[in-house]
Amino acid sequence: MPLADLLAPDAVFPMLRASSKKQALQELSHHAALLMGRDQRDIFDTLLQRERLGSTGVGNGIAIPHGKLPGLTKLFGLFARLEKPIDFESLDGAPVDLVFLLLAPEAAGADHLKALARVARMLRDPDVVEKLRATRDAGAMHALLTATSASNAA
């Protein structure tokens, strides 16, 4: 599944304000709830539950919070560049400034894992990461994320 199928243009936030991991997850949950027409608390609780298993801060300033949400019918993505890097309890200890939220239906199984792998693969590309950090334009970020995923689809 190309990222263009799960990341809508209005689900990209180039300057999200958050001073802590919890606040970042709350902000992400808030924006996802508005875009999905879902309850913010359900999304936040899902993300928090996953974080308790271990941080989704994967290193190099990147986090991929994710979880399965009851009643969801398709995968949903949201990308944010944080205004200031924050401690996310990442594997490498580095503060996080790029966050890709991924929510999946409870029965998504392999589709959830494939989407997660695609996001992780894309965000390991130093050129993509550098460009995401350099721009403040949501449209440019969306174009970069979706164009990159198309070229990485193989």
C-alpha cells in the first residue's frame, strides 16, 4: 500500500507544538480524531498502551507511534514535524522531531506491519529526513512523503 493511500494532504503538520512525549501523543491524537471523526481519548489510550510496551522512538530523531483501533475500517497515517525536538525515550536516546502516526484496524494483521515497515524504510533515508527537516510547508512534506513511498514500493 502506497503511503498516499493512508496519508491525506490535511494529515501533515509542519510545526506541531509539544514539550513532552505525552503532550505530543495528545496533540497527534487530537488531530487524528478531528480528521477521522473518532474519539480523541480512544486514540490517545491506544497510543499510550503501545508506548508502555516500549518506546516507538526508533532513533535518529524519528518516532512512529502506532496501534490498532477498534472499529477502524482502513489504515490511517498522520505526519508531524515538531517545533522543537523532545525526549521520546528513543532507542538511541536522541530527541525526536519527526513523528509518523499510524493507526490500523484491529484485523489489519500483515497490512499494519507492511505499512509500518514502509514508513520505517522511508524515514531511514537520510535525504528524505533532511528534506523533511528543512521544509515548513505541509504540501511539500506530503509530496515528499508520498512520492518517496511510491519509489520505495518495490
